[in-house]
Amino acid sequence: MSGTALEQSGRYSYHWERRAIDGSIYRHDNAPHQKWKSISTYPAHFHSGSETNVVESWISQLPEIALRQFLTFVRTQLRAEE
């Protein structure tokens, strides 16, 4: 097993990119970026609309629940556009 695989263990990212449509991105991830250390859920955080608009992550730590929560968020955003 390579060192890279070990370094990635436990990492996650749920990403929805709309840059070609309206320039936005939405992403929950737990990459430990030092600039987001003040976020109360650090290292978990949420990029809300852009790479620089970062807030607390509200999704579960359990992947099967987190994926459902993120897809529900996407569906809600798309319905709001209708």
C-alpha cells in the first residue's frame, strides 16, 4: 500500500460544481486547511457557493447519511430554481 492511500484514509468530499452555469460550487470536505481552522466543525467545512465562502459543515460523519443529506441539499437548490 502506498503512502498516499494511507494519507487519504478517512478523507471525504461531496462536491457539486456549477461553474459553467452560474460560477458556483458547493462542497463539504474534511481536508485540514489551516485557513479554515477557525470553523467550529474543523477540519470538516462547507464551501457555500464559492471556494472562499466557507462555513460549518452540517452533514453527518457517516457516509451513507452524509451522501443522502448532500443530495437532498442539491435537490432543494434545484427546486428553488424552478
